[in-house]
Amino acid sequence: MTRVHFISADGEGRDIDGDDGISVMETAVRAGIDGIDADCGGACSCATCHIYIDDAWMSRVPQPEAVEEEMLDFVQDRQPESRLSCQVVLGSDLDGLTVRIPATQR
């Protein structure tokens, strides 16, 4: 299990334990985290699972691949720490990961 700390656009935090090997998006959907719609089901084709990776975790999360970079061009309020949560896979190296949900996804 890998714990993910989700912070809503309103600043409310919620810790969720996710299974290693699944994405942050799958963890959020299973837990009913508001703002992670995941319309494409994790196919990296909709950008409705946009998150911001906390600065302290940026160096531990693998860099986005080209397809994700292209999809990120479509999100509102893109920041350097923007990622699609369907492309961030949980593992013990990410235990305690903190992510914020953009206000544009309320």
C-alpha cells in the first residue's frame, strides 16, 4: 500500500491508501476524490485527472512522456508541477505523495 495525500482546491486534505502498481487517478476514483473525473478511464486522452505534484515530490515522480505532455497542453492553469494522475503509478517510492487538485476541476 502507498499513501497519497490529496489536497482539494479548498485546502482540505485527505489521506488515501492505494495499491502499489495502480495510478494516482485510480486511487482517487476508488476513494471518491472530488475533482478527479477521469472521463477516459486512464487512457491519457482527456486530461480530466489533472493534478499538481507537491514540490517536495517532483524529483521522485518520473517525468511525463510525450503523450502526457501533449494532453497537459489542454489543461487550464498548467503549472510546472502539473501531471495527469492516470500517468503517475504508485509504488513504495511514492509513499506519502502529496498532490493538489486544481480549482478548475471542482
